[in-house]
Amino acid sequence: MQLRWATANELRNNRFEVQRSTDGVSFGMVAGLPGHGTTTQPNYYQAFDAQAPSRLLYYRLGQFDTDGRATFSPVVAVAADATAMASFPNPTHEFIVLAAPATAYRLRNQLGQLLRHGLLPAGTGTIGLQGLPKGVYQLELRTATGWLRHRIMKE
């Protein structure tokens, strides 16, 4: 499972820990990456969970300061079968058509900022991308088993 995140800036950031759980309660470290200390520049991170079991998983990100303090992201559920979602066209220009068993969606930029959200009809739905700059976006769809993540590109 490919895991990616970004920071807009960092203050005394020693390291990150990607943590995984199968029950959403007990977490274990999957990967650790060094932080960039203190910076006002955006930074992009990625880790790979090579041992991810094929089932619903829960992830969180731990950020550890140089003084030892830790903060954790909200827990995110990720379905192992991300192929249950299809979007087209991808890359796209003005809209994305979804075929997925979803009830709600969230669209985020690469820094994780929420840009759009809403409800979808069962089956196929359309999300407009008008007004958004060219780039890569993270589309999150809520299903009965958790949130599915899908990367889309606007040209």
C-alpha cells in the first residue's frame, strides 16, 4: 500500500511514523521517516506498506518533535480492494465521473486541504473540477467498509 502526505511547513519536526491497525484501536509502526526540522517550505513524503494484509485497514500518522512530543493524525480507514472504484476520464479537464459504491466524497489537494465535499448517488456520479488549477488531487469516497482513496489528475 502506497502512503503519501505533505506538510506546508514544519516546526521542530524530528520524524514521522506511519502506523497501521486492523481494528482501529491497536496500532503498530509500518514506517518511519525523518522530518525536516523547522522549515517554511512544503515537503512531500511517501512510505510503502509492503506487509499490508488484504482487508480493511486503519492508518494514522504520528509526528514527533525534537523535544519528544508527539501528535497524531485522525485515523483513516482504507479498503484493501481499491479497485472497487473507477473514475474517468483520468487525467481530466473539467469533471470526473465515478462508478463506485460510495455515499460521500471529499476532494483534497496534495497538502491534504479539503477543497470540495458532498454526497453522491449510488452507482455513478459526477464531480466538477471547474476552477481548480492543473495538478494531482486525492479523491476520497466513503463506502460501507470505510474511505477509499483514489488519485486523479487535472490537466
